[in-house]
Amino acid sequence: MRPPANANDPWAGRRAAYELLRRSRPSTDGYEAMATNRYPADDAAGEIYLLHFSERTTQGRQHYLGWSRNAEARLAQHRSGRGAGETKKAVAEGLRLTQAQTWKGTPLLERRLKEWSRKGWKGFAGICPLCSKEDALPPDLASALGPPSLRVRHQHAA
């Protein structure tokens, strides 16, 4: 058996094998890409989705906005506690997640929406059909987002 490339580093062989495995697995979803530090291209086609929590989290949040090539599969990941940090906390607190809305979009548009939301601490209640708050999107974002592609769901699915 040959010693690792760097005899002083006992993990070098494992790191090399992991890197080879990581490069050989093509990503099929933005979530997998992020898990392996391979982010989707800014113009990748997919869906922007808005999740509404049944109540506010202990940190005062009630929404999560994300992007995926398959929003339904991503919702299942969020509900199982394997989603983003914010949805993991909501699930751990026993809150129900509802997919309130989806739009056709790109990762770049999703980031622009998140930046708009963070500017002035607006949150996403203004674009959530389950909330009554009116924070209109700026015209350029509203135009880029286009019409919603999901009928409004007025129940919190478990």
C-alpha cells in the first residue's frame, strides 16, 4: 500500500477521494449544488418559491424565500427538516410550512428579492397571498418576477 501524497497529512487520501467523488456527481438541483459548494448559474431556469410558516418563529420570522429547479421536491426537504436553516428552525419549533406562492425565475432574481426584503427589514409579507401586509415591490422587481405560477393555498399543510 502506498503512503498518501503528503505523508504528514493522514487525511490527504480521503480528501482526494472525496474531491474525486464530488466532481463525478452532476448536480440536479440547486439544493444539491449548494450542499457540494457548486452553486447554480445566475441565469439557471427554475422556480422561486415562498414558504409561509403557520406562526412566527421565536426569531420573529414567518416566511422563507428560495429557488429550486423543483420546488415541490425542495418543499418536501424543507418539511422534513433537511432544508435551509430558517426552515429547520421552524420545523423544530413545530410550525407548519405552506408553499404560498411560486414564480418562474432564476437564482439571481431570488437574491435580488432577498436583498429588497432585507433593505428596510420588510420581510416577505408584502408578496405573500396569505398575509395582509402591503409592501409593494419596486416596479423593476415586479416586472422581472412576473405573474405567480401557483394558485394560492389557504391552508397550512402538515
